[in-house]
Amino acid sequence: MGSKVPVIEVQDLCKTYYMAGGMSQSVLKHISFSVTEGEFVAIMGHSGSGKSTLMNILGCLDRPTGGVYKLGGKPVSDKTDNELAFIRGHEIGFVFQNFNLLMKRTIADNVSLPLIYQGVGEKDRYERAIQMLHKVQLDGYQDRLPTQISGGMQQRVAIARALINNPRIIFADEPTGNLDSITSDEIMALFTDLNKQGITIVLVTHEEDVANYAKRMIKIGDGQKVYDGLRSKYDGKDEPC
């Protein structure tokens, strides 16, 4: 059997912000790596290291200023805004630290929100929301409001929403940042189960214990890749690579 085509591939990726007065700030500097379908990867780095900028580019929320980004073997750096929105709606699921739920809409409405943009009817949206809530162990909560459930449950709702389009990749940006340690473990165990089902997980975190759930770690320091390998083999030495 031949080797798998990487689901994510970045080559010589750069991101520079240009400001008034001719000033510029280089946030990502010549980063290259690939992620194979079914991997669970933690992108680590201190605040300001560039890890969130990298995730925004990988999630098609931002564009690089240099280098190549391929998703599923196809370049996406030159896509139009509408094309990027289509990719986000069909191939990617997002989970954020602050949950990003609509507090005045039901749990089912929140989970099924991405389907509205695809023109799915109300009855089908509701039925698919029920299916996704079952996946995250929230059976029976579909008609409640987010304000009526705990933070950990709200994050499960956000994960169900990320799953509603059957994405090939889930990007999770500090998904346990607002949760206590016990609830964090429960959420990370859920990500582990989803990964075992074949979903590629790319997790951005600065927390060592959260990163331990991933088999592979990519560490970013001052906009450069300083480690890429097994989480268990990391020796604490950060050298540009």
C-alpha cells in the first residue's frame, strides 16, 4: 500500500502583519509540516508564540503571506473568500475556548446552526442535532438553553456543533481553558474517542496536561517550529527545525 496523502500540509509557511508607517511584524517564519488523516496533534507554545495564528490559517480563517498550505492535497492559499467559507462549512469543525454559543437559542439550534448555511430543512436539522448530541452524551438536552447547563456541557454542545457536518478535521483552540480539571479531562477523553473513530484532531494549547492526550506535538516558539515529534519523546529543548 502507498503512503497516505497528508490531510494537512504546510510548506515554508509565513505570516507577516504590515502596519502603518512601514512597520511590520513577522508572526510565523518558514514553518513546514504535514498531518496525516486520523492523527491527533497538539500545537503548543506560549502566549504570543504564533500558535493561534497558525491554527487560524489551517482552519481557513486567515491567509498566509508566504508559503503553501494544502488541505486534502489541494492548495487553499489562493482560494476566494467564498471558496474558503465552503471548505470551512464542509471539511472543518471548530471548537473554541469560549464555546461561542447563542445563549437565547436552544441546544438543538446551536448544534444545527452550520446546516442552515447549507439549506438543510428545519426537521432534518433537528434530527441531525439529536444524533450529534447523542455522540457527546447529551441525550435529552436538545430543548434547553445554554444558560441552563454547565460549562462542560456547553463545550460538549460546541463539539456536537463541530461534528454536525461530518468534518475530516476538528480544530480545537484551548478547548479546556474555561473548565476545571475534572471537566477538562472529560472533554479531552471525548476528543480521544472521536479521534479513535477516525477524525483528525488538531489541538492548540499551552497546557502540558492537555497536550499529553495527543500522541504528536508540534511546538511553536517565536513564530518558528522548535519541535515536531512524539509527545513522549519531547526533552524540553527548543531548537528551530
